[in-house]
Amino acid sequence: MTSSRSWVIVIGLALGVCVSNGFARFAYGLILPAMRDDLSWSYAQAGWINTANAFGYIFGAMMALALIQKLSPARMFSIGIVGTSVFLLFSGLTQDFWTLTLWRVLAGVTGAPVFIAGGALAAAMFPEDPRKNALAIAMYFGGGGLGMILSGTTLPALFEYHEATAWPLSWIVLGVSSLLACPIAIWAAMNVQAAPRAIQKPLPLPVRQMTGALVGYGFFATGYIVYLTFIVAWMKEQPASFVMVSLVWVTIGVGIIASPFAWRSILAKYSSGVPLALATFAVGIGTVLPVFWAGAVGLFLSAGLFGLAVFIGPSSVTSFSRKNLPQAAWGRSVSLFTLVFAIGQTIGPVGAGWIIDFTGKIHHSLLFAGAILALGALAASCQRPLDARRP
């Protein structure tokens, strides 16, 4: 396979994260204020809708963990991205709270296998070149940035000109866009040559030795999702114009796309929890920055720092798995990390929503998230390579 074709495949795989994360999870932060206004939700209810997606992610991650040795990563990826696209579309066809909850749960169930299988496929690219491999993994996760740019340039304007009642159309637009991305993403998944095979014997994971990374990643998930769920609602409270909301959201997306190039040396160098610790700490600073630095400058610095670090968390645990475990165990390791991640995500949105409803202040949720992320950085910094000879 030529190098140029390999990079095209990486970009195609990244469309999976664009759909499963950029659209199916992150874009809700843009839609939440409109849904809350139109449907008269509390912040706890608004947070619950993203928590519902995270509950689905738990089931999807458990399913992927069980099937990763029986179903090829390419097939799991393909089924998942089509399912996620369909459930995004369905989310725009109801105003019933519990029906919407169902579609958000199912989007999580199908989104987790996309994220997991795509990560295993990306980890199999450039097996003989650590720097290219680290870049390929980070570029794969950078697909979430593309999803944020696309949603950030369209949804705020949609709500500005058509008001809160346009939120069903926003889900339909995301669903149709996702379906259009499916053929390219599926082609890429089917053309990864060195992907782990289902016929390989399952290998046990040294879970106890991975505690620092697992705990750190769980706290990372709990904290980061609060920012993406409520930062736009906080901006609206200031108030901020739809142009400012769009620019901040796009800044996060640009940061995500640029992050592989900023972090590739660190990802290539370390086999320990250092990359995860640094990324979690940076996300924490980005989360609390707008609380302490009011105004546009603080917001843009917050968005840029958050974007540059947020997908380095998943990149770092995928790279950790590749560096410390045999290839046959990569899929199971990424599945386990994603399960921990999903559990963390269930706590963040609804917990932060309760804090907002209790205190009446959205910025208290950002401070809560920052504290959680600081604990995550501390836990990840304690993770050593599974082979003590590594740096």
C-alpha cells in the first residue's frame, strides 16, 4: 500500500469519529439551548439527554469488548456508523422526552463500536514507523474536530434565523450529513490491511497494572463532557451572539484537527501515562479559563486549548495500548478504555446539570469539571509503562 493511499484511508476512518463524536455527541452542546427553551427543560433534563447517549456508549463498549475477537473491526465500524447516522436522523422526528432519550441511547450503542473499531484500525496503520503511527492515531481522533467545524458553522446560524423551534431540523441535517459520509468511511475501514483479526486468540489484559491510565481516563471523560455540554448555554447566559458561539465552536474544532501535529512527538516518545496526564491537565485549564478570564479573549484561549488537548486523551490511551500490549490485545484494550470513558460520561452531564439547577449558576459546572480533570491528570501521571524499561 502506498503512503498516500494510507493517509487517505486514515482520513476516511476519521469520518467515523466525525459522526460518532463530532455530530452524535458534541453537537448536542449547540442544540441544547434551543431544545431547553422550546421544550421547557430543566438543566438536569438537558444534561440527562447527553447522559443517555453515554449510557448507550456503555452498552456499545461492552458489546464491542465481547465481539472484538469475533467480528472484524472493519465490519463493526461499518455497522456502527450506519446505525449512528440513522439514529441521529430519528432524533429530529420526535419531541417526546423519552422517545428522544431512546434515540440518544441507541446512537451511543452504535457510536461506541465506531470509536473502538476505528481506533484499532488506525493503530494498525504504519506498524513499522512509530512517528507515522502516532500521527495516524491522532489524525483519526481528529475527525471529531471536523464534525465540530461543520456543526459550528451551520447550527448557530440556523437557530439565529429560525429560532429555537428549528432544533428538530438540526438533528435531521446531522443525520443526513452522516449518511453521506458512510460510503467513504466504510471504504476506508475495508481497506486497512494490517488490522487485528477476529481469529486471533483473546489475550488477558493486565488491568491492575493499567489502573493509573484507566482511572485518569475515567476522570477525563467525566470532566471534558461537561464543557462541551454546557459551554454554549453559559455563553448564551452572558449573552453571546450566534457569531461568537459559532467562532468558539469552530476554534475547538480547528484545535482538534491541529492537535495531532502538536502532540505527535509526545505520543511517539512516551509509553507511560504522561501524554494522558498532560492532555487532561490542559483540558482542565481550558475548561475553567473562561470563568476566571471574562470576555472574548478568555473564551477563544479556552476553546483553543481545549481543542488542542481534548482528543489527545483518546489518542494517548490508544497509543498506550499499542506500545504496551501485543497486537491481538489492542481491540480489547481500546474497548476497556472506552467502557471506562463511557461510564465517566454518564456522570458528567447530569451531575453538572444538578449543580446548575441547585446553585443557579452555569459556571459552577465548569469549576466542578475542572476539579475532576485535575484529579484525572494526577491519576494518569502515576501510570508507568507496562514494560519498566520504556520511558
